[in-house]
Amino acid sequence: MKFVNVVITGVGGQGLLTMARLLAEAAMARGFETLAAETHGMAQRGGSVVVFLRIGEEIYAPTFSSGMAHLVVSTELIEAVRSVPYLRSNGVLATNTKVIYPAIPGIYGSVDENQVLEWLRARIPNLYTVPASNVAESLGNPRATNMVMLGVASVILERWIDTEYLAKEVSKIGKGRIAEINRQAYERGREIAESLRVVKL
Amino acid sequence: MGLKQTIGRESGRALLLGNEAIARGAIEAGIAVATAYPGTPSTEIVESLAEVANDLGIYVEWSVNEKVAFETAFAAATAGARSLTAMKHVGLNVAADPLFSSAYTGVEEGFVIVSADDPSMWSSQNEQDNRLYGLHAYIPVIEPTTLREVKDLTKQCFEFSKEIQHPVILRTTTRISHTRVVVELGPISKPIRRGKYFKDPERYVLVPSNARKLRAKLVEKWRSIEEKLSSFPFNAIEGDGKVLIVGAGISYSYVVEALEHLGIRDKVRVLKLSTVVPLPRDLVRKALEGVEKVLVVEELEPVVEMQLKSLVVDEGMSIEVHGKDLVGYLYEMSLTRAMRAVAKFMGIDYAEPSGIETTLPSFVFPRPPQLCPGCPYRPLYYALRKVVDRLNAERGVEHEPIFCGDIGCYTLGLNPPFRLHDTTIEMGGSLGMANGFAISVDDRIPIAIIGDSTFYHAGIPPLINAVYNSKPVLVIVLDNRITAMTGHQPNPSTGITATGREAKIVKIEDIARACGVEYVKVFDPANIEETEKILREAIEYVEKERKPALIVSRRLCALQAVRKIRSMGLEIPRYFVDPEKCVGCGLCYNKFACPAIRPRSREDRKATIDPELCTGCGVCASICPVGAIKPENPELVEKVREVWRG
Ligand SMILES: Cc1ncc(C[n+]2csc(CCOP(=O)(O)OP(=O)(O)O)c2C)c(N)n1
Ligand code: SF4
């Protein structure tokens, strides 16, 4: 069986389902079979969201287990760590560097971001950390963080998706200024991935 | 892309959510009526049908609860309209009464009941297995075994229901309902409806004399249904070997990959089983020919295993049957679980896939779901906790009201810093339980906390009960004008129907008054001062008068407000914290607990607002004791104020 297993993760409300849907559509446009198992309901209210995306010639199971992911893409740093157990031994991790804290009194500021990055670096040879939130904010819409990470993922998954199709679909999200920022965020994500010389699965 | 984008296409491929694939199958089968009460993971079936209803000339509604949804679709099917009703697993409990009766009467057109079960309880209060309803109520249960067959299987369910003149349960699970899959589109049929009712009281009036006859017929019909299911096109016997593995429902998909992974796909016989209730005995007999042992792989209860064991006993076969002993009962299927069970069954060595790291470092904090930034429930809960804490200080915490919670986003009042909820059992349970505490607890009054949608669904009978039996109960209805938890479906408080038509608003305060509640008030929780005043007054009223009171906390769901503000072409007002003024007391991020506000750093406890999360609701500005939080653009704040009030 030839396939790729991807975990798309982050915090509910960050636009993870949109990312997963666009990647799955782009995989279909490339002629592959694809399954994207989403998280709905409770977790979308600011909880951890995990989407299992599978692309290949013949796939059956909608989810996969620990140690089976070729790639984890995260829009938030702590969620990236939470999903590390999904990674295969030579798996790839691409993550936003921002930490989003839950509104639980006492947790704010409890994490030292450098310590987190060190923990990741010590374990994951194919690690790409991207300041996606900063990029989105500098473009004028902090909510376009997911598009930056989508751009990064689109380069890593280049062999599994139709990137032209994806670029076209990205430009259809939102209207006017929002749409333009989304497009730019996606392109910036791609440039960052190229400059990091990411692994292409 | 969604179901709507596939309308007008009769071939080619589309990526659809499992639930949309069911919806597409239903319109290809020619449904005329679809009804539902929302519930994860079933919601998108009727939600997507609602979007195409006007184009296709089908009738689609959000009903007030599952029982009404069931009865509406069922009646339509007895009147010759092809119908679908969809609900989450626990929704079928609410609709169980008509479900049982529908097997006695049968139907005249195809009637499919979609039961979306939730193994692992991703969004539910329990893990019940609704295949058991099929056995109990004499209604066949059919399940997809792969994602790619979902659409065509749905179509087949309608054909089968029509053929046997009997309701059919199409059972999905979360991973079917909420997985996107590539679907091959087919032609859409015209809605099948007769528009006429033919009188047949012997069939449809279930007085005992009729019911007795129908019961005898039903048992007979069940046999013939079982026979027909042996040739159901979505069942199959695959491969060959001396051992059989039964993949029931979606577990089949996991079995196929597990066998592939273990390198033994060509060594075993597999029964792909889509019709799980009743067990198609002829087919299973064939699958068992020459087999020494069987493993049944299924999620939750041993529904197929029990039926298969009974067949083995009936036939006097000597075959070893495994199932739950190797697969287990709890939670949804996974690849490792399927591999472990198969490996053990086959007696082969199996090494778990080894990853990079299995344990999480201690800095990974939990991330429970929370009320959104701007959620109207936050100021209400903030005020309620404050009022109750003050009362506790005056007369002791042992007299704190009992908070009877219900199901919806507002259940999150359970968590710190509000720590309100004492109970949450099922929909409507807040008011029902409050009725019981009112007569069994002497020194604490019950406060029922219930959402608008839940109030219409199951809150009215227990409210009448409280009035009729004169119970000291305070009811707080959290009216955010939408059914939010399940993804924002309109309800009788919204002013529109499922298909976007304007609708009459059924006002909760009017219902309360009509039910005989004497103390009824409506307020905007963003006005914290007024909210605290009303809460205290209402609690004192109930304690003193020993009668029910009902107050409506009305303010739009934040996600709806933001959507509306954007669609008006306005921006979300931005707020900022003046660092000169902020004293770092932490009230806004600790006591009010808005996820968009946090301390500037570990050392500097002054507040700062995250623009990625803030929805511009402005409540924090009014609770800050030193007035440090301000809008960047006060004019914009004025413009959006009314939107939030709905
Ligand atoms: C019998 C039953 N049907 C459906 C559900 C799914 N469900 C959980 S919460 C909810 C909506 C509650 O809406 P509302 O009361 O308006 O509260 P909100 O989510 O808007 O806060 C629904 C439909 C359920 N848990 N039980
Ligand atoms: S979806 Fe609406 S009701 Fe639910 S938590 Fe968010 S703002 Fe509150």
C-alpha cells in the first residue's frame, strides 16, 4: 500500500478543518484517494483539534494510530508536542512557534518556549519551526495563521497534491482584503518552506 | 466544496464529508422529506440537505426534538413520501417511543433513520450502541463498511426500506460521519411523494386488538427480512482460508489494513458485513463453511458476535468464536487495536509501530474546550459566581444553590473559574432534576441552567411540572438565539428556518408566562450590574416565595455576532489594555477568564489582549476595576452594540 499519513493539529477555532479540507481536495485533484477524519463538537471550542489526513492509492481506515504519521503540521506549539507520539521514527514535524494558553488560571506563561523547541530539536531531525502567527499578523490578519502553515504543508506534500489547484482554491477563501491576505499568507508559507529546504514526502 | 457544489453534477468525483455523502445518497434516491434535531456527529446530514432543499424541491426542517423529527418523517413515509430522519445516538432514546411502533405499522415509502453513534464519546454523554435498538425494535440496521461506499449504501437503504415496507436504521459512527471522502456522483432523482393519504386504521391505529395482529405479522416479517439480507449487495465474502474474520461496519476497513500490515491478507477469509441486524444467516452459514475459528471485529457491544454465536449453537457447529475477548468493548476501533486482536487470534508475533516518542513532557498543559472569547455565557457565569459567592459569605457555603446543568456550550460553566455545575445528565435534565432537588433538599434551592434550543427540546414539560406542583426552582435560560454546540443551527429563537425562510420567534418568556410562571425577566448579560441585581433578586424570590422563577439571559452567540458584523462590512472593534492604568490584578484573565486576555509575561502580570482571539465583545472593558481596557475605535463599538443584542 502506498500512502501518506498526516496529522493536522492546533487549537479549535484556528481554521484546521479548512486546511485539511483544502489539502484533501488537492489530493483528489491529483487523482489520489483521500480520507480526512475531522474533530467536530466540543473540541472546536478552543480545545485540541486533531485531523487525520490520509492520501494514497488505496486507503480504508479513517484514522491511524501512534507511530504511524509521516507528517504532523501544527498551528500551535504545544499541540505540536502533543502530537509527537503520532510520528513515525523518521517523521516530519512542521509547526507554528506560537503558544496559545487556555484560560485556566495559573497556566499563563508556564511554558518556556525555548525549552519546548529544545525538546523538539532533540528528538525530531526533520523539524521545521515557522513563526506563522507573526507572519499572518504582519500581513494584517492574525487569523491567517492557518494559511501560512498550509503553504508550508503544501511544499512538504508536493508529490501528493495538485499545488496549482490548491493555490486557486486558497484565493477563493473569504472576500476582498481578507481573501488577498489569505493568498499572501499561503504564498509566504510556501516561500518559507522552500527556504528551509523542507523534506518532500 | 460541499454538497451544495455538487448539485447539477450527475457524474464525476467530489470530496464530501461522510454526512454529506449520506445526504447525496438520499437525494440520488429521491427523498422528499428530511427532518432532524441536530446532534454531533449526525448534524451535517440535514444541514447540507437544508442548503439544497429549495433547489431540489424537497422539504427539510430542524425539528424541536428527535421525537418530533421522527414522527414527522415517519408520517410522511406512511403517506408515500420518501423520507429521512437523522439524529445522534442518544437522540434515538428521545424518539424511541415512535421507533418501536413504526416497526408494527411499517411504511409505504422508503424511510431511513440515520443513527449516528459516537464510540469514544468525542461529543457525547455516553457510548450506547444503537444496533441494539434494531434487535429490540425489529428494525434492520445497516452500516457502511468503508467510507467510499457510504453514498451508494444510503441509496440502497431507501430501496430496501421501500421493498420491505419497513423502516431501516442506517447506523454511522463519528469516523464515518466526520471523515471526508472521494465520492462518485450519480444522477439525482426527482423527490418521490404521493401527496395523498389513504385511510388504513387497522394498520395505523395501534389499539391492542390491532397491535396483537401486527405483532404476529412483525415476527414473521422479520424472518423474511433476514432472508433477503443474505443477498444484500454491500455484504461480501472475500479471500479464503480455514479462519474467518468478520469485519462488521467500519471495523471492516480497519481489518483490511490490519491484515495488509501483518502480511496475511491472502491467508484468511473475510466477511465484509454491512447488514449487522438481523444477521443474514444464509450468508454467514456460507462464510462459515470449512472454517475452524472465527474472529468478530466490531466496536462497542458484541451485537454481531452474540447473533453469530447463537447461529453456531442452533446449527450444532463446532467452531471457536472470538470477539470481545480479543477486541474489547471500549471506545472506537483503531489500527493498533485491530492488529493486536488479529495477531493474537492468528497466533503471530506483532510489533507495535514504534515512533519517535511515546511520553509527553510535563510542560504540555491540558487544553479542555472553553467558552469562546466573547461568549455571552461568560459574563452571566461571572456574575452568577460573584452573586453566589457573596451569598455564601453571608450565610455559609452549605446553602449554595444546586446548579442543575444541561447540554450545550454552557455546560462549560462546570470548569474553573466558575465551577458551577453540579449535575448534567441529558437534554432537559436540568429542569427535571431541579424538580427532584426542590422536594428532597431543604436548605438549597436548585438552579436549572438551560440553553434556548434545549429549553424547546425538553424543558417545557418539567417547567409546567414545577409550576403545577409549586416547586422552588430558579430557571436560567441562556438564550443565544441559536443551537451553538452542534455548529449553529437555527431554532425557534432565531427567526429563520433550516432552509432560510423567515420564521416566527417563539419567545421563551412568553412560554414561561403561559405556563404560569409569575416571576419572568429578560436581560443582557453583558450589562454586568443589572445581571447581578436580577440574579440576586430571582434567587431571593424563589427562596422566599417557594415558587418557580424563570429569567432569560439573552445575547447572541459570539461566533454568530462576529459573522453578522463581518457580513455588514464592519470590522471587529479592537480593544487594548492601557499599561499605565492596568494594576495587574488579573481579574480579566483569572476571574472572568477570557481566553483572549493574558498576562504580558511570567513576570509582568499586567494584562494584554491577543488580537488573534479577541472578538471585540467589550465586556472586559466594563469589568476592569480601574478602567484600563479601552476600544481603539469607540464609534465602531456603538455600531456593533445592537448586533450583539440580536
Ligand atoms: C437527545 C440529544 N439530542 C441532541 C444532543 C446534541 N446536543 C448537545 S448540545 C445541543 C445543543 C444545545 O443548544 P442550546 O441549548 O441552544 O445551547 P448552546 O449550545 O447554544 O449553548 C445539542 C443539540 C444531545 N446531547 N442529546
Ligand atoms: S459557540 Fe457561541 S455559545 Fe458556544 S461557546 Fe462559543 S460563543 Fe459561546
